[in-house]
Amino acid sequence: MKITCIKCPLSCSIDIKKEEGGLKIEGYECEVGRRYAIEEMEKPMRILTTTVAVKKGIHPVLPVRTEKEIPKNLLFDAIEILSNIIVEAPIQYGDIVYRNICGTGVNVIASRDIKRI
Ligand code: SF4
């Protein structure tokens, strides 16, 4: 598996594969990259950014994101949940709009303010 490390602007190209006795990892320049490659191989994580519907707001949709990374394989489930909720204005940056998304323990928060009409 080939991975481009996103942990710094060098964007090292890292090769990682399973071999007898463990993982073979080549192309990283530092320990941060080596750990990132292992995480990408075993349990990739991502910050989710999307939007949710707003009622009584000056804008019809609110950009939101997860407070922390969640497992990549839960992104579509999380998007499905968030596509079915409606939040009511006023909303402030950082307000929690959904708790414990997909049982991850991670909250989804507002990425901006939205005033009430
Ligand atoms: S491996 Fe290290 S040096 Fe290379 S992109 Fe990742 S963090 Fe940067």
C-alpha cells in the first residue's frame, strides 16, 4: 500500500505492507510519518466535515465538523445521520450539534455562527 504522508509539507511517499513477522515500511523521514503509515494501514482516521440543515436561521445550512478524527469506515454512516438532523438558530461556533456520533465518543460541532431570523 502506498501512502502520501500528510503530517508535514514534505509529503513523503511511504510504502507499507504486511510481511511475515510484521510490517515493512519504507519511504518515511521521521517517526511521525512511520506512525501515520501504521495508522493508515490498521485503522485510518479522518476529521469529518459536512453540513446540516438549519431552521429559523439567516442561512439554510450550517457547516459542521467532528471535534476529533473518527474511523474512516464510519464516515458514510455519520454523514447519513447528520443529513437527517435539523438544528435551530441561533447557533454559535463550537456548539455541539450531535453527541457521540456513531458511538465514537466524538461530538460534531458547528464551524460557524448562524443568527436567528
Ligand atoms: S514522514 Fe515525516 S517528514 Fe515525511 S511527510 Fe511525514 S511527517 Fe513529514
